Amino acid sequence: MSSHLQVFRRTVVEGRFVTFPAALVIIGMRFLLFQQTEVLVPASPGGSHLWKFLSPLFAVPLNSLVASTLAVLLIATLIRAINNRFALIRTRSNLPFIAPLLLLSLHPRFLVMTPALAAVIIVLLAFFPLLQSYQKPEAYLCSFRSGILIAVASLFHIGALALVPFWWRGERSMRGPQLRAFSSFLFGILLVGFSLFSSYFLLGDISGFLYPFHFYTTLSLPAIPDYSLAEWVALLLVTLFFVSNMMLSTRVYSRDKVLTLTLMRFVVYLVVFLLLLQVIYWSRTLFFLTLAITLVSYLNAYFYTRTTARSGVWLAYLNLGLMLLFYLFHFSPFRQLLD
């Protein structure tokens, strides 16, 4: 093993005192970006039934920043918990926590508390019963919990319901098709939906129940944007980041244990469709992109934890450098240099 790889693994990947300082630095980056850029609390297309009660709490930009920071910390904690609970990466690694925290702190849009962040948290919770169902002959209780959690996520952002047909692919990959599990999965979704409908029915507000579903009727395919050369380069690098992480992680996890292999294949499958949905609803929401970035961060963490090649270390440094450039691009002095 080369000296560069040993240093990288000993300090960045497996260092016992790396996570807390890294979290402090990234939180500091978020507050610095908040101070240096104009962060507005945007409208929330796709915000669902529960979000309309919570959104007034985040009308003040500083409150929204604090809430979004806590949400991103919780997302990173959940990804680390999923990894540790099911021993997906069979070595000690700080990256399942650091990678999502960093990737969700590079753009001003992630400094705002949105229904997308709230829904992503619930979707990540649904991964626990999904993985618990692995090779269980009677997995209907796990499927029931997954269905309830996906439905609850849709109460924050209605776009979470679009995951239902894709999520069943993950359920099948864990243990094969089971009619009872499928029925339980659908029952969990319908139970939440029926309970919500009953509340609106008793209040005589059926239109209020149906309103969030209008989100799916307003497609917004993107026009060719009027970007500067620097912005087109940034977009190309972001695209390459997604593609390279999926391709490189595929080469590594194909030799791992079956549970890890099954989950990684499902994550790649889900990311592809999330990006397609983001294109379809380009200007309506960032929910699909936010969830895709969250899942790609785990692919990223997995690859750089498991890599045994010197080139992988240099690629990690290159990726980190590009992320920092993307972050600095939002500061006015750097924008002036690029314009």
C-alpha cells in the first residue's frame, strides 16, 4: 500500500478525531456562505399537507438556515447509522457522515429549510425496514413500515409518492417478490392517505386534500439556459461527478457482500430515475435532486473508503478541490474573476 493511500486512510477515512472537526468546518462554511450571499426563502412547490403548517416557522432566513443545518446534520447521521447498523462498509469510515454533510452545504439553496430536506429525512428512515427485510421469508411488517414512511414523507413533499413504483424494486431485490409484502406495502401507504383524507373530509375541505397533487400535472421541461462559460463548465463537472461516482462505485461494490451489492444496485437505479424526474420537474422542485445528491454521497463515501488504488486517492483530492471551487464560485470576488 502506497504512503499516500496509508495517510489518506489513517487521517481522512479512519481517523478517530476527524468527524467532529470536519463537521465544525462544514457548518462554518454554511454560515459563511449565508453571510456572503443573498439567501432568500423561496416558495415551496410540492410542499404538502404538513409543510404548510411548518413553513411559517422558517420565514426568517436565519431560522431557515439553522433548521436546514440541523436537517443536513440529521441526514448525515442517518446515512452513517444505516451504514453502521447493517455493516455495509466493513471497515471503519468517517466518510458516510462527512460526504453528505459536505455535498449538501455547497450551494445557497441548501441553506434554506425546504420540504425537500424534510422529506429526504423520512425517506432515509425507510431504508431501515428495507434493509431489515433482507432474505426474510415473511417481510410484510418491514414492507408495511416502508410504505408508512414513504407516505409520511409525501406529507412534507408530495414528490415522495413518485418513489413508490421504484421503491418496490428495492423491496423485491431484498428478498424476491412476495404478494403479502406487496399488499402490506400498499396498505401502509393507503393507511396514511385514508387517515389524511378522513381529516379533510370531516373538515369539509376535499379541495385542500387534492391541492398538493396538482404538482404532478405541471411539468416543467427545461429550456436551454442562458449560462456563462463558467456556469456551463460547472454544470459539466457536476454531471461528471454523478456519472463517475456511479461508475467507480460499481467497480468496487461488485466484489462486496450480497447485501451491500443489492443495496448499491438499488441506489444507482434510484439515482438514475431521480435525475430523470428532476429534469421533468426542472423548475418546480429540487426534491429529486436533493435525494439524488444524498444517495450519491453514500456512493462517494463507499468508493473512497474501499479504494485500494493510489489513483483513487488522487481522485478524492481532485473531487474535494472541485467541490471547494464550486463553493467559492458563489462568493462575489470569485464570480468577478470568472465573469
